[in-house]
Amino acid sequence: MPRVREIEDAGNHATLQALFDKERAAFGDLLNPTKVMAHCPPILEAAKALGASIERSGQLPKDLPALVYLRVATINGCPF
């Protein structure tokens, strides 16, 4: 059981709705960290921006992020 209640409904919050829609389109549902960070939309936005900027930086080989995501999901027992 999670210690922090997960948020899956954006309510009337436009920022959360946009982030939720984008993530559901990409993954089919919301990822657990998104549901937890949704308690503080500015932190959620910043975390998403950081992840996106790392991918866009060109510092990592293009195929490496997908392999990292797969490996982390495997370690965590997540059927990604």
C-alpha cells in the first residue's frame, strides 16, 4: 500500500490535465511517480522538464535512454 495517496484525476487543474493526457497517450496510463508528484504540480512539471532536457541534450547515445528505462523497469519488476 502506498504511503502517499496517488492522484489520477487532474480535476480542474489545466497543467495536470495536460501532463496526464500526454503521459496517458505515451504509456497508456499514468506512471506511479507522476501520480505521487501530482500533489505539487510545479515539482511534477520540473521533474518532467528535467527528464526531457536530459533526453534532448545529446549527451547520451540516442538508443541508451530506452535501454535504461527497460533495465530499470526490469529491476523493479515492472512489465514495461
